Amino acid sequence: MSSMSSYISGVVQEIPPSGIRKFFDLVTQTEGVISLGVGEPDFVTPWHIREACFYSLEKGYTMYTSNLGLPELREEIAAYEKRKIGVSYSPVEEILVTVGVSEAVDLALRALIEPGDEVLVPEPSYVSYAPGTKLVYGKPVPLLTYDADEYRLRPDILEKAITPRSKVLILPFPNNPTGGIMKAEDLQALVDIIIKNDLIVLSDEIYAELTYEGEHVSIASFPGMRDRTIVFNGFSKAFAMTGWRIGYACGHPDIINAMNKIHQYTIMCAPIMAQMAAIEALRHGEGEMRKMVENYNYRRKLMLNGFRQVGLSCFEPRGAFYCFPSIKNIGMNSEDFCEKLLKEEKVAVVPGNAFGNCGEGYIRCCYAASVANIEEAIERMGHFLARHRKG
Amino acid sequence: MELEKKVLHLIENDARISAKTIAVMLDEDEEKITAIIDKLENEKYILGYNTIINWERMGNDGVTALIDVKVTPEREVGFSRVAERICRFPEVRCVYLMSGTYDLSVTVTGETMQDVARFVSHKLSTLDQVQSTTTHFVLKRYKQDNFVFEEPQEDKRLVVSP
């Protein structure tokens, strides 16, 4: 077959494929693997939510919805965000229902970024912010976060990275892959810098419910921040609904309206069955969600304790469902470590550098796995470490 | 009391979870958790540990019947004396007092239908307090104590995802 790659646009050619992809291929070729490499809950969506979706199909809800999403869903989202972060959004013009938070972040970047604008992206973080920025000819500027700071974004690091072209700051907390969170005082320290430099904040709060110490705080709740912040959230993590692809953005009507313009021409609307299920989740899903969160918390402690027992130093994650231990004293880079661990012990974890260069020297391990698998994986990792430390 | 309840919730769905694991999950000492479990066992808050087995798959053709039993209650003791008496038969697996059109629901297992029929006609119906029985044989079990019988339990997630 002749090559067609010269037809691919320059900007797409330039974007590297996700570092996870390569590793995924390796893992699928190996049998009997215990995987701590997933990025989603190990619960199936609670039955009452799935059942609500069947019911809506039986009733014939198979049509388009308004671009913004079903009004009942937007009302539930407004009530939820008011309860959760204490900020009021109008369901009529300040909430947009999207195909997962991924779509919403893409819409926001497309709505806000002019070629050459700079987007400040904390690292390590989820894999899509920098490529999303490049696709709209923006420039991603990494803001490094550190183990020693418990992966909080430091104000001095933010301030130093700001230039006259800085326009957007992404705040992905609780953080995938580190499990770091931003407490009220950590956010307060950023507020003046953000306002002084006239930045717009994209606050990706998809893991907000998975906060294990204190309550999640949103930067949108600080004085002067509501209108310059877009809050992103969804149902994937808290309600175990990853495959439904349903999320939303809340913010100033001018920005939501601009995002909706792109949304209506590209997606039209999020699937109605997922929207119906999301209504059920917000109306009646809280109890089961709390149980799942409690369960993650148990396993968080189990994994953290296990890593410390086998001599992996690990910052205590306070949100999401990942541990991010250091492998710096083993004498291998992240990718080698993960490949060898997979080949020798059949345990899959994700190399930290998949989440930005500063993730080098770390691995991401997901504790949304059964207790037995977590314990078995840690035992195998213990053998691996013992063998390679000697050598 | 709170801690005891948390321990019970953890072992309710996984009786084989170790005290050490529970201790880590709840931020407690292993000795303390062991002591709590011992106490709950000794004081019969924990009655025992069962295994849920798919005997059909092992080719075992045993039968189970649910029997609705109407009973004449007795002065002073109500339904308790006869219920306790029924409990003593080893073929009886469960005995519940019910609201509604009958009084006791009795679950019985046996090797064959004849075994169960013999139990009902010889042992159960002949008790003085028993007025009538209606026996329902179980044809197939789909779910028991939270476990679905035929559902494959494999993890359907992608092995690696961002």
C-alpha cells in the first residue's frame, strides 16, 4: 500500500501518539496479566442507572436533545454544583452537556485559543491537554509539580511561567496520575496571580468526588474567579460511567455560548440515553456513589501501605484512584521498568512519562482493582524490586 | 461500635479477607482487628462462614424446596417453639417467620425429590402445630447471597487506559 502520510496535516503529524498506546499493545500480547494500568473504576455502572436508561429507551427517547442538553439534566447539574462547590450556574445558559469532559475541554480550547496563545498545563497530568492545545495552534507551557510539594501547583512556578501570551491555565485536580489535590489555601495562593494576569481557568474536576481528605474545593468558588473559570465535571469516575461518555462544562454564558457553537456543528448533542442515565445518577445515585468512594479509600490505603512495605517511596495520594510511586532508586527509566515488570512478573502499570516528561522516574498504579489483585500485584512487585536492587 | 460495623461490612462479602488487610484499610492495628473479630465470633454476632458453591456445575443433582407452612401458634411461646423444633432437622437450611398468608418459610435440601417429600410427609406435617404445607421445588438458581450463578465475572475493561 502506498503511503498517505504526506496528506496528513502538519499539526496532526507533529502530535506524538499517546505514550499509553504503545504500552497497551505490549500488555495485550501478554497473558495472565494483573493490570493496575487502567484509568477507570472497577465497578460497573450501578444497576438503577442502567435500568433508567433501558426505561427511557422503552419509552422511545431516541431523538436529539437541545444542543446544551436536556433541561432536566442541566437543572440537576446546577443543583449538584451548588451543593458540591457552592457556585450557582443558570441551567438556561451557563451549563453545556458534552460527550465526556474530553469533548468539553477541547471545545473550551477551541473557543478560547488564538494561534500562539499559551496554555499553562500542570505536569504530570492527563494526556490530552497539551495535544488539544497544539491542535488549535496554541502553545502548551508545562508547569512542573513535585513529589515534595505533594504535587500541588506552586504559585511561584505559575508566576514564573506567565508571559504576555499566557491566556489559559488548566487546573486538573484531583490529579490523574499523581492523586494530588489543591486545598483551599493552595488555590487561594493562585487567585491573585490569575486575576492580575487576566487568565481563564479550565478546572477539570472529574475526580472531585474522589477526594479522601476534607472536601473538594473549586477555584470557581473564590471571589472574582467564577466568571473566569470553566468548571468541568462528569459522571465517568464518581458514578462508574466511563463508557457512557457524558460530561459537562459550567461557566460564563459568553464562553458556554461560544463552546456550544462548536458543539452544535460537530456533535449536535450528547446521546439522549446517556443524558437520561445521568439524570438518574444525580437524582438517586449519591448513596451508591458514597459506598464506591469508601471502597476506593480502603484500597488506596492498602496499595500505599503495600508499596511502602516493598520499599517503593510513594507520596500519599489524596484524590482520584492512583498511586504514583517513585522508581528513581531502581536504576531504570519508567518505560524500561514497566516493560520488565510486565515481562518478568506480569503486572501492568503505566510509565509516569506518559503524563509529561516530569513523570519520568515514576509509575502510575491504579487501585480500582480487587483487593486480591492489589495484594498479588504488590507481592510480585516486591520480588521484582528485590531482584533488581541486588543487581 | 462504628469500627465493628466497618469490619463486618468488609467481611460480609469476603470472609477470607485477612485481619492484616482489614487493619491497613481501616488504619488500625492488626491485633485490634483480630480481637474485634474474635469478640464478634465469640458473642455470636458472626455466626459462621459459608461458601457459595455452584453444585449444579459439579454434576450434583440435589434438590432444594421452599415450603410454606401454616402453624397454630402456642400460648406463651407463639411460633418460636415449633420453629426451633423445625430448625433442628439437618435437612432444613433456613426457617423464617413470614407476614402474609402462611407463617413459616422453610428451606429444605435433599438428595432426591423423594427425600424432601418424605421429610414433609413424615417429619414436618406430623408436628401437632402444623396445619398445612405447600412445597415448591427450586428449578434453577440464578442468584444467591449476592452471587450471580452463570455470569462470567471477567474484567471487561481495557488493560491500559489513560
